[in-house]
Amino acid sequence: MQLLLLAVAVMILLPLYWVLKTSLTGENLFNYPPSLVPRDMHVFYFVDVFYWIPFARFALNSVIVSVIVVVTNILFNSMAAMALTYEFNFKPLVIGLYLSSMMIPFQTAIIPAFLLTRELGLLNSHVGLALPLMSTIVNIFVFKSSFDAIPRSIIDSARIDGVSEWRLLDTIYLRLSSPAIATNVILAFVWSWNNFIWPLIIVRDEAMQTLPLALSRFLSYFEDTSGQLYAFVVLVAIPVIAIFLLNQKRFISGILAGAMKG
Amino acid sequence: MNDRRRLPLIILFLLPSVLVFVLYRWLPVIWNLFLSFQKWKPIGANEWVGASNYVTMFADPVFWESLQNTLVYFFVGTPVAIILALILALFVNEPIPGRNAYRTIIFLPYPITPVAIGLIWKWLLNDRVGFVNYVLRSVGLIDEGIPFLQSFDFALFSVIGTTIWQVLGYFMILVLAGLQTVPTELRDAALIDGAGPLRRTWSITLPLIRSTLFLCFIIGIINSFTVFDMVYVMTGGGPGHATEFLVTYIYRNAFEFNRLGYSAAMTVVMFLVLLTVTLVSNRFSGGEAGGARHYE
């Protein structure tokens, strides 16, 4: 049992370690047989990534899109979740729309999504890149279960004090839901950061590339076995790995809530 | 409480998210249906062409090959991933030393950018400098490096294997969550009755986490029908069309050959197959799997 777990752990860690090592040494690209322990580490390949492509520009694109996605997710999802705390006639219809949207993978929507975004004049734009991810079902329900847990008495007494509904969302619902906000931030960021097919479709201008897109095209600059490529891989992967490792519990409970929903 | 007077506010609150899902999920379903009966023109109105896109599709061997590859992924890849995840989850559910570390490590690939993972494995599987071939040669299994991703025999399973490598931890965490709902008293009672570990797992644990397993299955269906990023960077669908999947072929026709009508027709068929498979397996599970979650 332990042996199998150990074997699986090695199979998962070794490739990641190998990439990291190669990005720092370039070693096993030229040496055969490869050595396990890194020798003569240097950051030459990382510097080279900045030298060969406008890495900072692509990173900025990724950051801008991710910030838009994260902010709109918090805003739109919490608004939707708050609306669902009210009673109204077409509530089942709205919930049905949300849940059924989960069964329509974005990959089946790419062609009309492209045509629509073109009509809106948002090809090659940060807003266009962020649009399909601006609200996410999982995160709406993360907010909803957090809002449902807030005692009605608090809400009612605030209303009696004359607090408006907008202020209610801000001062009570969101203030008491910091774990739900954190989950929204983490999941929205990771989904946006990793997104590939959508930038691939709507980015025609080289300067608007996000990191995964630039990474996939980096091969055209170099041979496929260059240390620069793996330095690039490390640079793209580090933010999401860091976010996951720093917020493991929240990340996992968030995606579990998403999977169980429905 | 009467919320009717708040109706304008409710609508305002719902509007942004509803717009996102209507415009980028529901509208495309209908739009695809219309587009599938048209020949798309970059400028000017599209031309109605009847069912000719569908006729072309059914006569297109590459369409059938990509459908077949998608189904191979679904029928082979998904069960393998779930069974592996189940075994791992059962193991890390036991009070063994380092089980939290194992959980973290096995889950670690899941959040990583798929494009990055595709590039890593493309290199590990390389015939000259790839680590996998190095290991195989070192233990004397092969004399010459195998060009896994250029080989008609290995490419499909190499790509599927890579996606399993990434998603394994996710399934494991799902199963693990299901295992927490199994009452320990039941297992303890079986233990006292002298049931061995295999028997306890088979007759008590598995039936109780049935709904979780079906949930994994449904997610596996969606994953196998939507696989794209890794294939795109690892093989681009090749060699030939050995790793062509539905989405890669749809993407290529729409955005490389400008055949948007044809791609829309394939999307409609893909969506219908996906829906049928999901509904059928949901029926088999007695509706227990409930809904499923997509990547976004």
C-alpha cells in the first residue's frame, strides 16, 4: 500500500522536479545519461525568456484578464446569490438556467462565442478575453450557501434600520462571507490564468497574447528541447501552484462544492 | 415575506450573470443549430445549404476517427482514471503516516496550466532526450527510444495518459469526500464479523459511495468530450489523425479552414452525443449522480 502510494508520488513529483531542474541547469538536454542532482545552477534561461519574447507584456495581459475575471466574479456572483435569497416567481427558472449551463461545456460554444465577440468588437481585447468567465456557476453557489447560512434576524434588523439592499450586500452579506470571497478569488484566478482555447481563438494580435498562448507558440522560436522553454513553463505554472499550496483547503472545498452541486 | 416590490432589484442583480450564461452557453447551442445548415461567409450573409454539412460529416473519415478517439478516451481513459483514483483514495483514507502529504502531491498537477503539462510530457516522451525513454532503456526494456507521440500505436494512449496524470488527484479528492460519508460503525461491524479488507471494501464501502463514483463518471464524460489544450500542444491531432478528438477537429475546421458551418454541424452532433451519454448514465445510476461540474 505504502509502496504504491510512494510510486505514484514519485511519478507525479519527478516530472515536475525534472522541469524545474532543467530550467535551472539545462543539464539533461545535453548530458547523457541525465543526472538526478542539479549541478551548476543558473538563471540564464529565465533571463533568456525575457530577452527573446515580450514576456512582461504577456504576463501583464494574463494579470489584467485575471483581475477583471476575479473582480467581476465577486461582484456578479454575489449579486446573483443575493437575488436568490429573495422569493420570486421565476426563481426555479433562474436556478434551472444556472444548473443547465453547467452541462454546456464552453468547448461546444466556441464558434458562436467567437462570432458574438466579433460582433461586439471585442476580439483582441482584455474584456473580450474575460467575458465568458465573468460569472461562474460554481462560485455563485459558493456564495449562495454562504449567504444562506447568515441568520435571517441580522438581515431583518438591518432592514428595519433602513439599510438599503445594495448596502446590505456590501455591509452584511459580503462582510460575513470572507471564505466564500476567497474561494471565488482562487477559483476564478486559476480558471482565467489557465484558459487556453479562448485566447487561442480570439487573439489575433501578437501583443495581446496571454501566457499559455505565448507558451504554446514559444516552440516556433526554439528547438523543442531548450532550457528556455522549461524556464517559461516554470514561470507560467508557479503562480497557480503557489495559490493552490497556500490555499489548499479552500481550493479543494471550493471545487468539491462545485462538483457536488446540482 | 413579500419580495414582489423588489422585483426590479432582483432582476438587476441577476442580469450580469444570466447574461454571461445566456450569451456564452445557451445562445451558442441555438446559434450552432442554425449555423449547421449554412455555409459561413466571412463577409455578407451566410448561404442556406440544407443538410449538406451533415452529409459531408457522415462521409468524412476524419470526423469518424475523431469521434472514435473521443469514445476511446471515454471508455478506456475514464474507467482507468476512476479505478486508480478509487484505489488511491482508499489508501490515503487509512491512518497511514504521511497521508496528507500524499493527498497534496497527488492533487498537485490538477491546478497546473494544461498547456504547461502538455509541453512537459511532450518532452518526457521524446524519443531522444525524453526521460521516459531513458528509464525504459536503463532497465533494458527497449534498445531504441520510442517516439511515443509520433507513433500511431502509442500517440493516442500517451495523450490520454497525460490527461489522466493531471486529473487523477481531482477524482481521488472526490472519492475521498464520498468515503467520509461511510459510517465507520458499518465497517467495524463487518470487521468483527470477520470480513477481510477486500470484502469490506467490495460489499460495504463501494455500494455506499456509488453516487460519488457516478459523479466521477459524469465528469469523466465531459472531460473526454472536451479535451483540447494538451492535445493541441502535444500532437496537434497527429500523427495523421491518430490523436484527433472532436474539439480539436472542430477547432481546426472553424478557425484554420474557415468552415464554421461544418464545425457547427459537428458541434451539434457532439453536443447530442454528450447529452445522450450523460442522460443514459444518469438513468443507470438511478439519477443519483445529479448534476456535474464543468471546468469553468
